[in-house]
Amino acid sequence: MFIRDRYINDYNRLQGFRQYYISSLIQTMDAGADQDKHTEGFSTIYARKSLIGRATYDFRGKYLAEIVFRRDGSLKFPEHSRWGNFPGFLLGWRASEEDFWKNNIGFINYFKLRGSYGKMGMDPGAAFQYMNKFGLSSGMVFGTGSSIETTVGPPSVANPNITWETQTTRNIGFDSKWFNDLITLNFDYFFNKREDILTERDASVPNFTGLSLPRENIGVVNNKGFEIEAGFHKSLTPELRLDITGNYGFARNKIVFYDEPARVVPWQVRTGHPYGSILMYNAIGIFEDQAALDRYPHWTGAQPGDVIFEDVSGDGIINSDDRILFDNTDSPETFYGISIEATWKDFSLQAQIQGQGKFLRRNYYDNRRGEAGNYFQWNYDNRWTPTNTKTNIARAYNRNDYYWSLEVNDSNYWYDNTAYCRLKNVVLTYTLPQNLYRGLGISRASVYVSGNNVALLWTATRKFDPEGGGAGAYPLLKTYAIGANITF
């Protein structure tokens, strides 16, 4: 099979306005006043072309192979590196079809071993990074005049060797059925390496120099994990059948290389940590009183009721060297789910449970509090006061007049673990007896009751919906429905 695909996007926009019209009857731009008139516009262009081919092989249902090849071209890259070749192949062996398997391991009635290798390319970022570009800006006044002139800025430094980011994925796994399909067990292990990631050389030219180098294909990130799925499928009686399937997945990535600047302390080195790890202070409690302040190193100006930052360096001083990297802030590493389907006579019940492991999300989205706004309830209930000193909720505050503000010195005090387990879907269906509609031209009819986001069975935080977009997101809605399915 061979496929050719092409995508082109050529877009430009012009927008303008005038005001102070003397009449609404004349609706043209020229009829407006020159004062405060405004125009703006921009244009973009992008194109990508792909050539895709695939070939499959099957020998007696036992030996399986598939080869995939694609050649992609992107307008974002210069001509000498515009095209990339990305192959892939899959191999499968249905071992349960072999005679030695049937004669010795017959209780596993189906077993397929499979492996794959594939490479793919990405073209993120702005187009034409390989060209020196001038920047246009307005707002400059020259000489003694009062006119505001458009200016041309110096060119940005180009990278003539910019090319594809690549990801190479290796996978091995198996599918199996045991005891005449009573039990299913599937497993996958994957390892992928993302290379040539576009990133800046921060170590070579630090930000404080004011210089800016182009992004280069130098970053490397590894990602590995596994997924296991197991199921139980059995007709317990002639009228009752039960199917239960569960899955668990784990994935972890780490930065292998980027041009990382030298760190003052070793625990702030990002290489080796997951992508997206956040550097911040470790909050270990609330200062109960002045005596607690005097016993432990604290930020200058701290007072009872403030958040305690851990003295990671042990030097008796709280400063930026005491910040540590927190993982699990970009995405969860674990996911799991259970699906249940039970049928009894004309009734069927389907239910799905899903969840995720540790994942830190901000429990705040707007810090304008005190005289500027209201507090969240979790900031109010059980907060520190002179008469309530043994608590894990800090004192009341005003705007950003405190060192432990998330916008002043971020810490994990402002993050919650959003691990959860939720009863996601439930559907109860009843199939009507055919004698009720046989003469109406209906072949099958059923009624059902369903629920979505039915119940949060467990969560590590109750401050906001852990499955939503964070503290500022609208919580997920519970939806219940009654309906019918009719087939003619």
C-alpha cells in the first residue's frame, strides 16, 4: 500500500479600525477620523508533504510481519535537511499455532509474541529559523519631530542546520488467552528515545549576557514504561456471564542531555530528572509560635503562621540553594482502569473505573487575596491563628506581602497530589422481549439508564476535581441519561 499526502497552509490577515464617525450612514474606513486610527496584520505559511508505504506478510497465521516507511518534508527546514526518512517494522509469532506448543502448553490456548521498532519525526517551533530575520517594531520618535516611526531591529541569529526532531520507539510484548479464553493476559514494554530536540545552549551563553543563540537539535530525553492487562471471562450459568478486565500502565521519562548551566548545588541539576520537573522550596509545616521560629532557620521577616521552608543545604540559612526539584509535575507516571460487564437474561450492566497515580497540580490559580479578593475555603478552614497554632494551613495574608507566596517563592505548599480513583461510567440495559414488537418491523429494542462521572471513589485532594484542569477549572459534570436503542 502506498499513500501520498500533502498539507499547505498560507494565511494572512489585515485588520484596522477608525472611530469618531460623524454619521452611521457612511460605513467606510475613510469616513472615520484620523485620530486614534489603527491597523495591524500578519501572515504565515506552512507546508508539509508525506510519502507513506506499508507492506504486510502472513505465513500460515503463525509468522507475521509488517514494514512501514514514510518520507516527510517540511517547509520549516532548509532544503538540505528538509526531508526525513522514518522507517518502522513489526514482527509477530503466533507460537500457540506450533505443534510443540499445542502438545505441551495447551492450557495457554492462544499466545502471540510481538515486537516493533519505529522512528518518527516532528517539526515543532516557528518556521524559517534557518534564516536571519529582521524584527519590525513601532513606537520610536526620531529627531525633533513628533511622528512615531516604524523601526527595523537587528536580525535574530539563524541556525542553518535545523532539522527534524526524532523519536525512536522499541516495543516488545505478548497477547495470551488461558484455559479456553477464561483468562486473558497481555503485556507491553516500551522504550523510546527522543533526540535532536530543539533547545537553546543555556550553558554556552547564559541569559544574563543579554545574547540569544538560535535553538539547536541537541536535546535528548528517554522514556520507558510498561502496560499490563488481565481479564476474566466466564459464563457462570447459562443465563449469567461475567467479563472483568483491568489494566495498569507506568511510564517515566528523564532528561539525558541538554546544555545545562552549572548548578551551585547538586540537587538542582535537571539532567536525570523527568522533563517538566519544577524547582521550588519544600514546605515542611507551619511555624506554630515565636519559639518555633527561633528553633529553625527561616526566611527574613518570617512570623508565626508562616510556611516553613526546609533547610536542604543544612547551612542554617534559607535561600535559593534550598530549592529542590519536584518530579510528577508534568504528567502522572501511572494510570489504571477496570471495566466490568455482566449479563443476566435480558439485563446487562457495564461499569468502568479509572484512576491515576501521583501527579502534582497547583491548588491556586489567582493570588489576589485579602483586600484584593476572597480566600479559597481551604485557606480559611483550620488556618493558623493565635488560638489555633497546630495546623497545616498558613495564616491569613494580603496580596503578596509574605515570602511564601506562590508568586514570590514557589513551594509545594501550593501543590496538591491529584491521584484519584473514579467510577467513570455505568450503563444498565434491558432488552425488550421480541414478542412485544415483532409485528412492527423492529428487529431489536432496548432501554437503558446511564451515568457518567458517577462517583469519586477516592482522591488525594478534595480542594478541586483531580481529573479536571486544576484549581481554576470548572469541575467535571455528572451526567445521567435514560434512553432507548431501536434497530429496524
